[in-house]
Amino acid sequence: MRNVVIAVFIPGLALGAPALAQIDFTGEWAPIYHEDAPERGPGPELGDYLGFPLSEAGRMQADSWDAGRISVVTEYQCRPHASDYGIRGLGNLRISRVIDPATQDVVAFQTHMLAYDNERMIYLDGRPHPPENALHTFPGFSTAVWNGNMLTVTTTHLKTNYLQRNGIPRSDQATVTEHWTRHGDYLTIVAVIDDPVFLTEPLVRSTNWFLDPGQQIGVFGCETQVEVPLPEGTVPHFLPGENPNLREFAERFGLPFDATRGGAETLYPEYQLRMGPYDPPEICEYYCACQGLFNCSLNFR
């Protein structure tokens, strides 16, 4: 009797196919601003450090912030977001695969963000991170590994930048770990920021997008212009103890001032037992209907 061998082709098991758990993140992604809409839209209040495990150094640097430097110091006007904050800004996102033509393996994901036309490469080929004294950039150096259907991205070598646009800083010693997951047409990135200089414990926050195949990201572009003429070399700032604006946020929302100062101890429920009285205004006047980028009215009753 002659033996007969029947070859069966099973999609996904072909030679060189990726592991079944890996997810394709490529595409055009539009941001969902249902999280932290006031901060990501009109911008955070001065002195609002709620939710940030700030160290004393981080708090002091945030207190020195004067937004007037963007009007005076042209170097700040077109300074791009770093990759850890870029996904929270004007976060229209394009993700592309980088393919090795010799092996057809995916060696990296490349991202493009609307704000400042930021480009970032996330390597999947197992290469090591550069030595500690290598060049630091705004996108940093990113590598990634698969954990089932979740992509875990580690970014180092970031330039000093901000965690929030009211001056909360992030140092160049930080490491950012992102966990990417896709659920159908929705993408979620959970970022964990470890900064030994300005934070006393990790900062965790998430950002979401939906798949938008028709999205067309235009050129952001940026031109500098001195808006407020001042003597050359002027950098607007506040010296320690001299910022007169730090209590405005607490007074506007009836919060104890100490509760707005950040710090790891303020992040946990037990802090409510000792934070002092909470006296909210009788009528909401600020961010009352703030549920997205375009409906955060400053004075809506």
C-alpha cells in the first residue's frame, strides 16, 4: 500500500509568521479626551499638583514655573513634547511597522504624533539601550517586548521635560514603562514613570485612542516669535517662596492648600482623614461640563 502525505495549510502557522498573541497596532488613531480633560485641553491650573508623588525638588521646581517664559524665550516656543507627555497632548497618532526586507520580521514600530510632528522609533529586535552617558533626546530610546497580547515599551535617555504644563517637571534620569493593549478598535497605553529626582514613587496614568482610518494628520509646524520684548537673557521665573499664584487653585475649588501640593502621601484614601476641611463652592463655575477637548468651558453654569 502506498503512503499518502496530505499537506494542510493553516493560516497563522506558516513559516516566519509572528506569535499568535502579538497584536497589530498599526493605523491611524484619534485621541479620546475623557480622562483628565481640563489638564489636556485648556491646561492645568497653577499650583494643581494633585495626583503627583512629587519630591521636595519636584515641588520646588514646579513652584518656580512662570508661563511667561514661553512668550519671552523663543527656545521654549517650539520645544517638542517628550514622548511620555506627547501622547497626552494633541495626541492624534499614527503607528507604522518597520519591516526587515531580508527576513520580513517586524523590527520596530514607528509613531508619529500631531503635536510638533514628533517621531519615535520603538525597537523590537532585542537591541540593548545605549550607555548612561549617551545622547538624551525628546523621544528618548525605546525598546519593547511582548507579554502575551500586550506590548511593554521601556524608554530611557529622555531629555528633561515636564509631566504637566503647569511646570511639574520630569528629569533626564527617568525611565518610562508603557503597556500597550488593543481591544478591537480601541488602544490603551498605561504609562509608569519612575523619576528618582522629582518623584518619590512611580506615577501611573493612562491614555486612550480609537481607530480612525480616515484620519489625516497635517503638518504641525511651528515658528518662533518674541511676543513680549524684554532684555536679552531674561527667563521669567519665581524664586522660592515668591510665587503669588500657588493658592488660587485651592481657593477656587475650596480645597485645603496642603492637599494641592502633591506628594505620595496625598495619593491614598487615608489622606482624606487628615487633609482638613473641604469647602466646595455652592455653584460650579469652572470646568463644569469638561468631558472632552472641546467642551471645557472656563465659566459654565
